[in-house]
Amino acid sequence: MGTWELSAGRPQSLLEVVVLLPASALSRSLDLPAWVLFRRSRPLPPLQDPTMPAPQCASCHKARAALRRPRSGQALCGACFCAAFEAEVLHTVVAGRLLPPGAVVAVGASGGKDSTVLAHVLRELAPRLGISLHLVAVDEGIGGYRDAALAAVRRQAARWELPLTVVAYADLFGGWTMDAVARSTAGSGRSRACCTFCGVLRRRALEEGARLVGATHVVTGHNADDMAETVLMNFLRGDAGRLARGGGLGSPGEGGALPRCRPLQLASQKEVVLYAHFRRLDYFSEECVYAPEAFRGHARDLLKMLEAARPSAVLDLVHSAERLALAPTARPPPPGACSRCGALASRALCQACALLDGLNRGRPRLAIGKGRRGLDEEGPPREPQPSRPPASEPVPDF
Ligand code: SF4
Ligand code: ZN
């Protein structure tokens, strides 16, 4: 077999389509049909030479190369690629001083490829870093999706002998689940924003779960593609405040919040998938039922087009956010404390409390993408409505 590289381009010949078919499991993880995922890294050999051997691994010079690294083009065997990937994550953590020795690290575990790879890599590195790990999973209450994903997290915890704690939106947020939020926002003009609501609540839930297990730090599995999509989304929304906060590898824990970091932030999604493949990791790859409505999908499509024209576009966007300088008038006000829960907030209420407040009053509101404007400026003003609890869900109590 020859060597292969990941590619989102259209195949140039029928032969390419044929050789791509075994890659379907990986292509699902990248949200691509199988036939556009893998392509020969060199022009295809003539049909009379179908057994062209793969080159030797450029690192160990013993095994045959199994892939060409998307970033560098280096041909590596699976073992050397995984070792290089782990070394790069170690460098990110050490150089960025993200996780000091003795840290109790809550790993946000969703069962998906990113958090699975993050947990596996950190478990490999934990003895060298002198840290201990605790998986924290969030049950958003999404029927037909989250139960299967949580089952994957439970299998990982059992296999890797890591402690696992599951926190549920319904318990933390007065009975609200994401399904209830989706029902409540249906037809309100906010129904396409489930992921924005969910992102705010999940951040809070993960913080609560981490505190529950005595963690000193929180890590999440965001990769370089996720971060580049976020930068693009913030630009497209004109959200200067989030752009200003979005740089760097995490947040140091302002206002009493636990320090957060993203050790995979410089790893491309393709390499995360390849690492999971070569380490034979068991993860959940179905898409959440609300994901197709998310604005992020447009940023993802745009990013793929940009990457096809300029392969460094993903990392360039991540680094541009780190170096972005905002005019003083565009900077968000210094954060204070939420008057209800004490969490970090740039207004009277933090985003989670404001969002729950709106839901409980039957008036869902979003603060995302509105720069320095107040929460109530989102959408046309409406008369206050009586409290409208979600059907068949416990009545929210705050
Ligand atoms: Fe939440 Fe959206 Fe992710 Fe589903 S896709 S879990 S709604 S953020
Ligand atoms: Zn609050």
C-alpha cells in the first residue's frame, strides 16, 4: 500500500474513490463522506504498479510509514506519530505552564473524539506532569444522544481506571434540560440558538462538577479547528468582547473561577482523529440532534474552504486571536461578580443566570455576539409573560 494523507478535496480519479472506502469510520468523525477523506499523498502510480511500497517512517527508520502528517508532510508510522503527538501536547502544557505539579485536573469528558484523546494523552503524561485526573461529564438532557455518549465515557473511565462524576443540567439548573430549553425556545426566534444556550450552561456545569470533585484545574478537548471556528464566529458576529477573551491557551481563573486550559488547542482535528485511530480509542461519534442548527456549522464550512486554499489557515486564525489588539473602546468592561451566584460577570447577572432568568420568565435571551450591549437589547422587546415551565419537566425553582 502507498501512503495516504487526509484531504477534503474532490477525488481526481475513480481509483481514489475506491481506495477511500475503508476510511469510513474516520470520515464520520470528521463529518465528511468517506470518499473525500483520504487521498494518495503523491500522484497515483500507473495501474500496472498497484503495490508501490510505503516509505520508511522518517522517525524510527524501521517501520513503514502509515500516514503523512497534515501539518508537516512528514511520513511516520503509527507508533512514532502517536509519540510525536503526545510530546507536542506535553510541550504545550509545560511551555504554557498550564498544569502545575500536584494539580487535580477535571477533564471535561463528552465521550467524543476530542475529550477521549485528551483524557488518554493526559493519562499517559500524568506521571511526568505529576498531576491526577478526574473525568467530569455533563448530562445536558438531550434525548437520543447524550445517553449513548455517556455510556462511552463510562467505558473509558472503567478501562483507564479514572474516577468519573456526571453532573446533569436538570439537577443544576432547576429542572431545565436542553430538550426543555429547545421546546421553550421553539418559535421564539431563538430556536436555532440551542448550542449558544448549551455552551453557556455547559461551562457552568463543568465548573460545578470540577468543584464537586475538588479539582484545581479544568481542561477541555478543544482542538485547533474548534478554536479557529470560534475566532471566525466571533468575527462574523462582531463580538469584540469574546475576541478579546478568546486568545491564549486558556483562562487563569479570574474572579474565583477555576483555571481552564485547552491542551489540544494547537493540534489539528485531523491529527486528533488519527491519534484516536492509531491508539484504537473507543469514542462516540454521532452528532448531537441540535448541531445541524448551529451557526458553528457555517464557520466550519468556511474554514474548510479557507484551509483548502491555505493549509495553515486554521493555526493562523488561532494565533491571530492570541495577538489581536483591541482599541480601548472595544475592550469589554472589567468583570465583576454575578449578583445572584457570584460567578464572573461583566453585567449584573452572569450569562448563565441571565439565560436561566429569561427561560424561567418565558423570555429566552442571549448575550452572545452583542458586544457591549445589554442583555435586554437582544431581539425586539416583548411584554413580560407569566412563567412557562417546560412541558413534562420539573418546574424550575429559580
Ligand atoms: Fe449542546 Fe449544541 Fe453540543 Fe448539542 S451540539 S451538546 S446542543 S452545544
Ligand atoms: Zn450568576
